[in-house]
Amino acid sequence: MAGVAVLFGVLSLGSGRGKGKNVPVDDRHRPLYDALKSGRTQTETELVCATCHGSSSIPLPKNHPPKEQCLICHLLSVK
């Protein structure tokens, strides 16, 4: 029974992938792409998102999922 719960949990982690808007390729989002190109991890790169998408600059909607996991739903555009 526990194995089924773990399997369900793992499968549900990827269920939101790609449901958000793609991350634009523009000057505003260049630091995000640069962070990934320089070898930062996904977690480190998502901290770049928080510099603008915090409570003061460009706030997230009230019903937005946890903001520490940007790149689960928001896919990067391929250049």
C-alpha cells in the first residue's frame, strides 16, 4: 500500500509540467537563461525568478502554486 502511495506521489510531481506560460526569451528574462547556461541548478536558477516575481515587483496571482518551483510549470523556450 505504501508503495502505491509513493508511486502516485512521484507521478503527480510531473503532472503540472508545462501548464504555465512558457518563459519568454527577452531582455527581462535573460538572467534566467544565463543562469542555466552558466551551469546553475534548477533550484539556483529559480531564485533568479524570485528577484522580479516577488511581492513588490511583479507579484504572483493569489492562487499561484509554490513560487519556489517555477520551472516545473513554466517551460523554457528553446533558442
